[in-house]
Amino acid sequence: MQSRRSKSKKEGGLSLPSPEQIRQRTFQRAIRLLAAKPYSIAELREGLLRGRSASKPAVEAAISRLKEYGYLDDERFAFGYAELKLRQKPVGRERLKRDLVLKKIDRTVADEALDLVFGETSEEELIDRAMEKRIGLRGRPKNRAEAKRLFDHLLRQGFPYELVAEKVRAASRTDLEQIGD
């Protein structure tokens, strides 16, 4: 049995899509992807190129059109992504920077977005929120092993080493002072 694409026009089959049809389908697919969730330019490009009939020129044309319409903007995406992540869960600058790089955002654009986001909310405020949440779930560290687990957790969240050390030391000391009373 022949596939529809391999039949010739004389046999009543369908012909291959024209370049204009490919561009139109690629653009429509890009719109559907962006309607589902925001993408960085590089992420969207990768997603579109994975499509069955997308060609590189069609993908570039779609991206260019979307930029022109204001639907694609890496600076706005990076700021929005970082701001949303901080509202959902307190994390440090390094963790957010790593996440943005994984989203294929240029490092300079990521740094600018992080400067804006951390200009509004300090890492010290965020680490305090992270510690409150963790201590609310697990309690204050009662021994060295528990303090180490809290320390490691905060480092994984992307907070700077010095700030984590200072905050964990303060939390552990407070607990030891309460035990001594």
C-alpha cells in the first residue's frame, strides 16, 4: 500500500506541502506551543525543529514573526520566569541562574533578569523564608547531623555558602541556647 505522499497527482494522491504551507503550519504550531506555556527563543526553536514537517527557514520565519508581534522576548521571559520561581519557592541566585541557562537564556540576559528580581527581594529574606519552611517541616536542628542536612538543603537551593553558614549557625545556636535554659 502506498502512502498518501508517495502517490503522484495523476493517481489522485496528495502532493507535498508548499514552502508557504510549511511556514504557515510551523507558525500555527508555534502559537499553540506558546499558548500552553512561555518559551525562550532557543527552546521554541528546538521544539519547532522537532516537528515532522518544519524546516529551518520556516522555523526562523515563525520566530521572527513572533518577535515582531512581541510574543517572544528572552528578557521578559527570563524576568517573568525568575519572578514566578521566587514566588513559588524561595531559592538562591545561583539556582535560578542555572535554571535560566537550562532554559537556553543567554547568561548576560539571565544576569540582568536576576539583578532585577533580587533587587526587589534580597537573598537574606529568601533564605529566611526557606529556613522557616524547612524548620516548620522538620524542626530546628538539634544536633550536628541535622544542621548539616539543613546546610546542604540550603546550598542545593542556590544560596551563597557564607550566608547559609551564618544562618544555620544562628539557627543551631538558638536551639542550643533554648536547651540550656
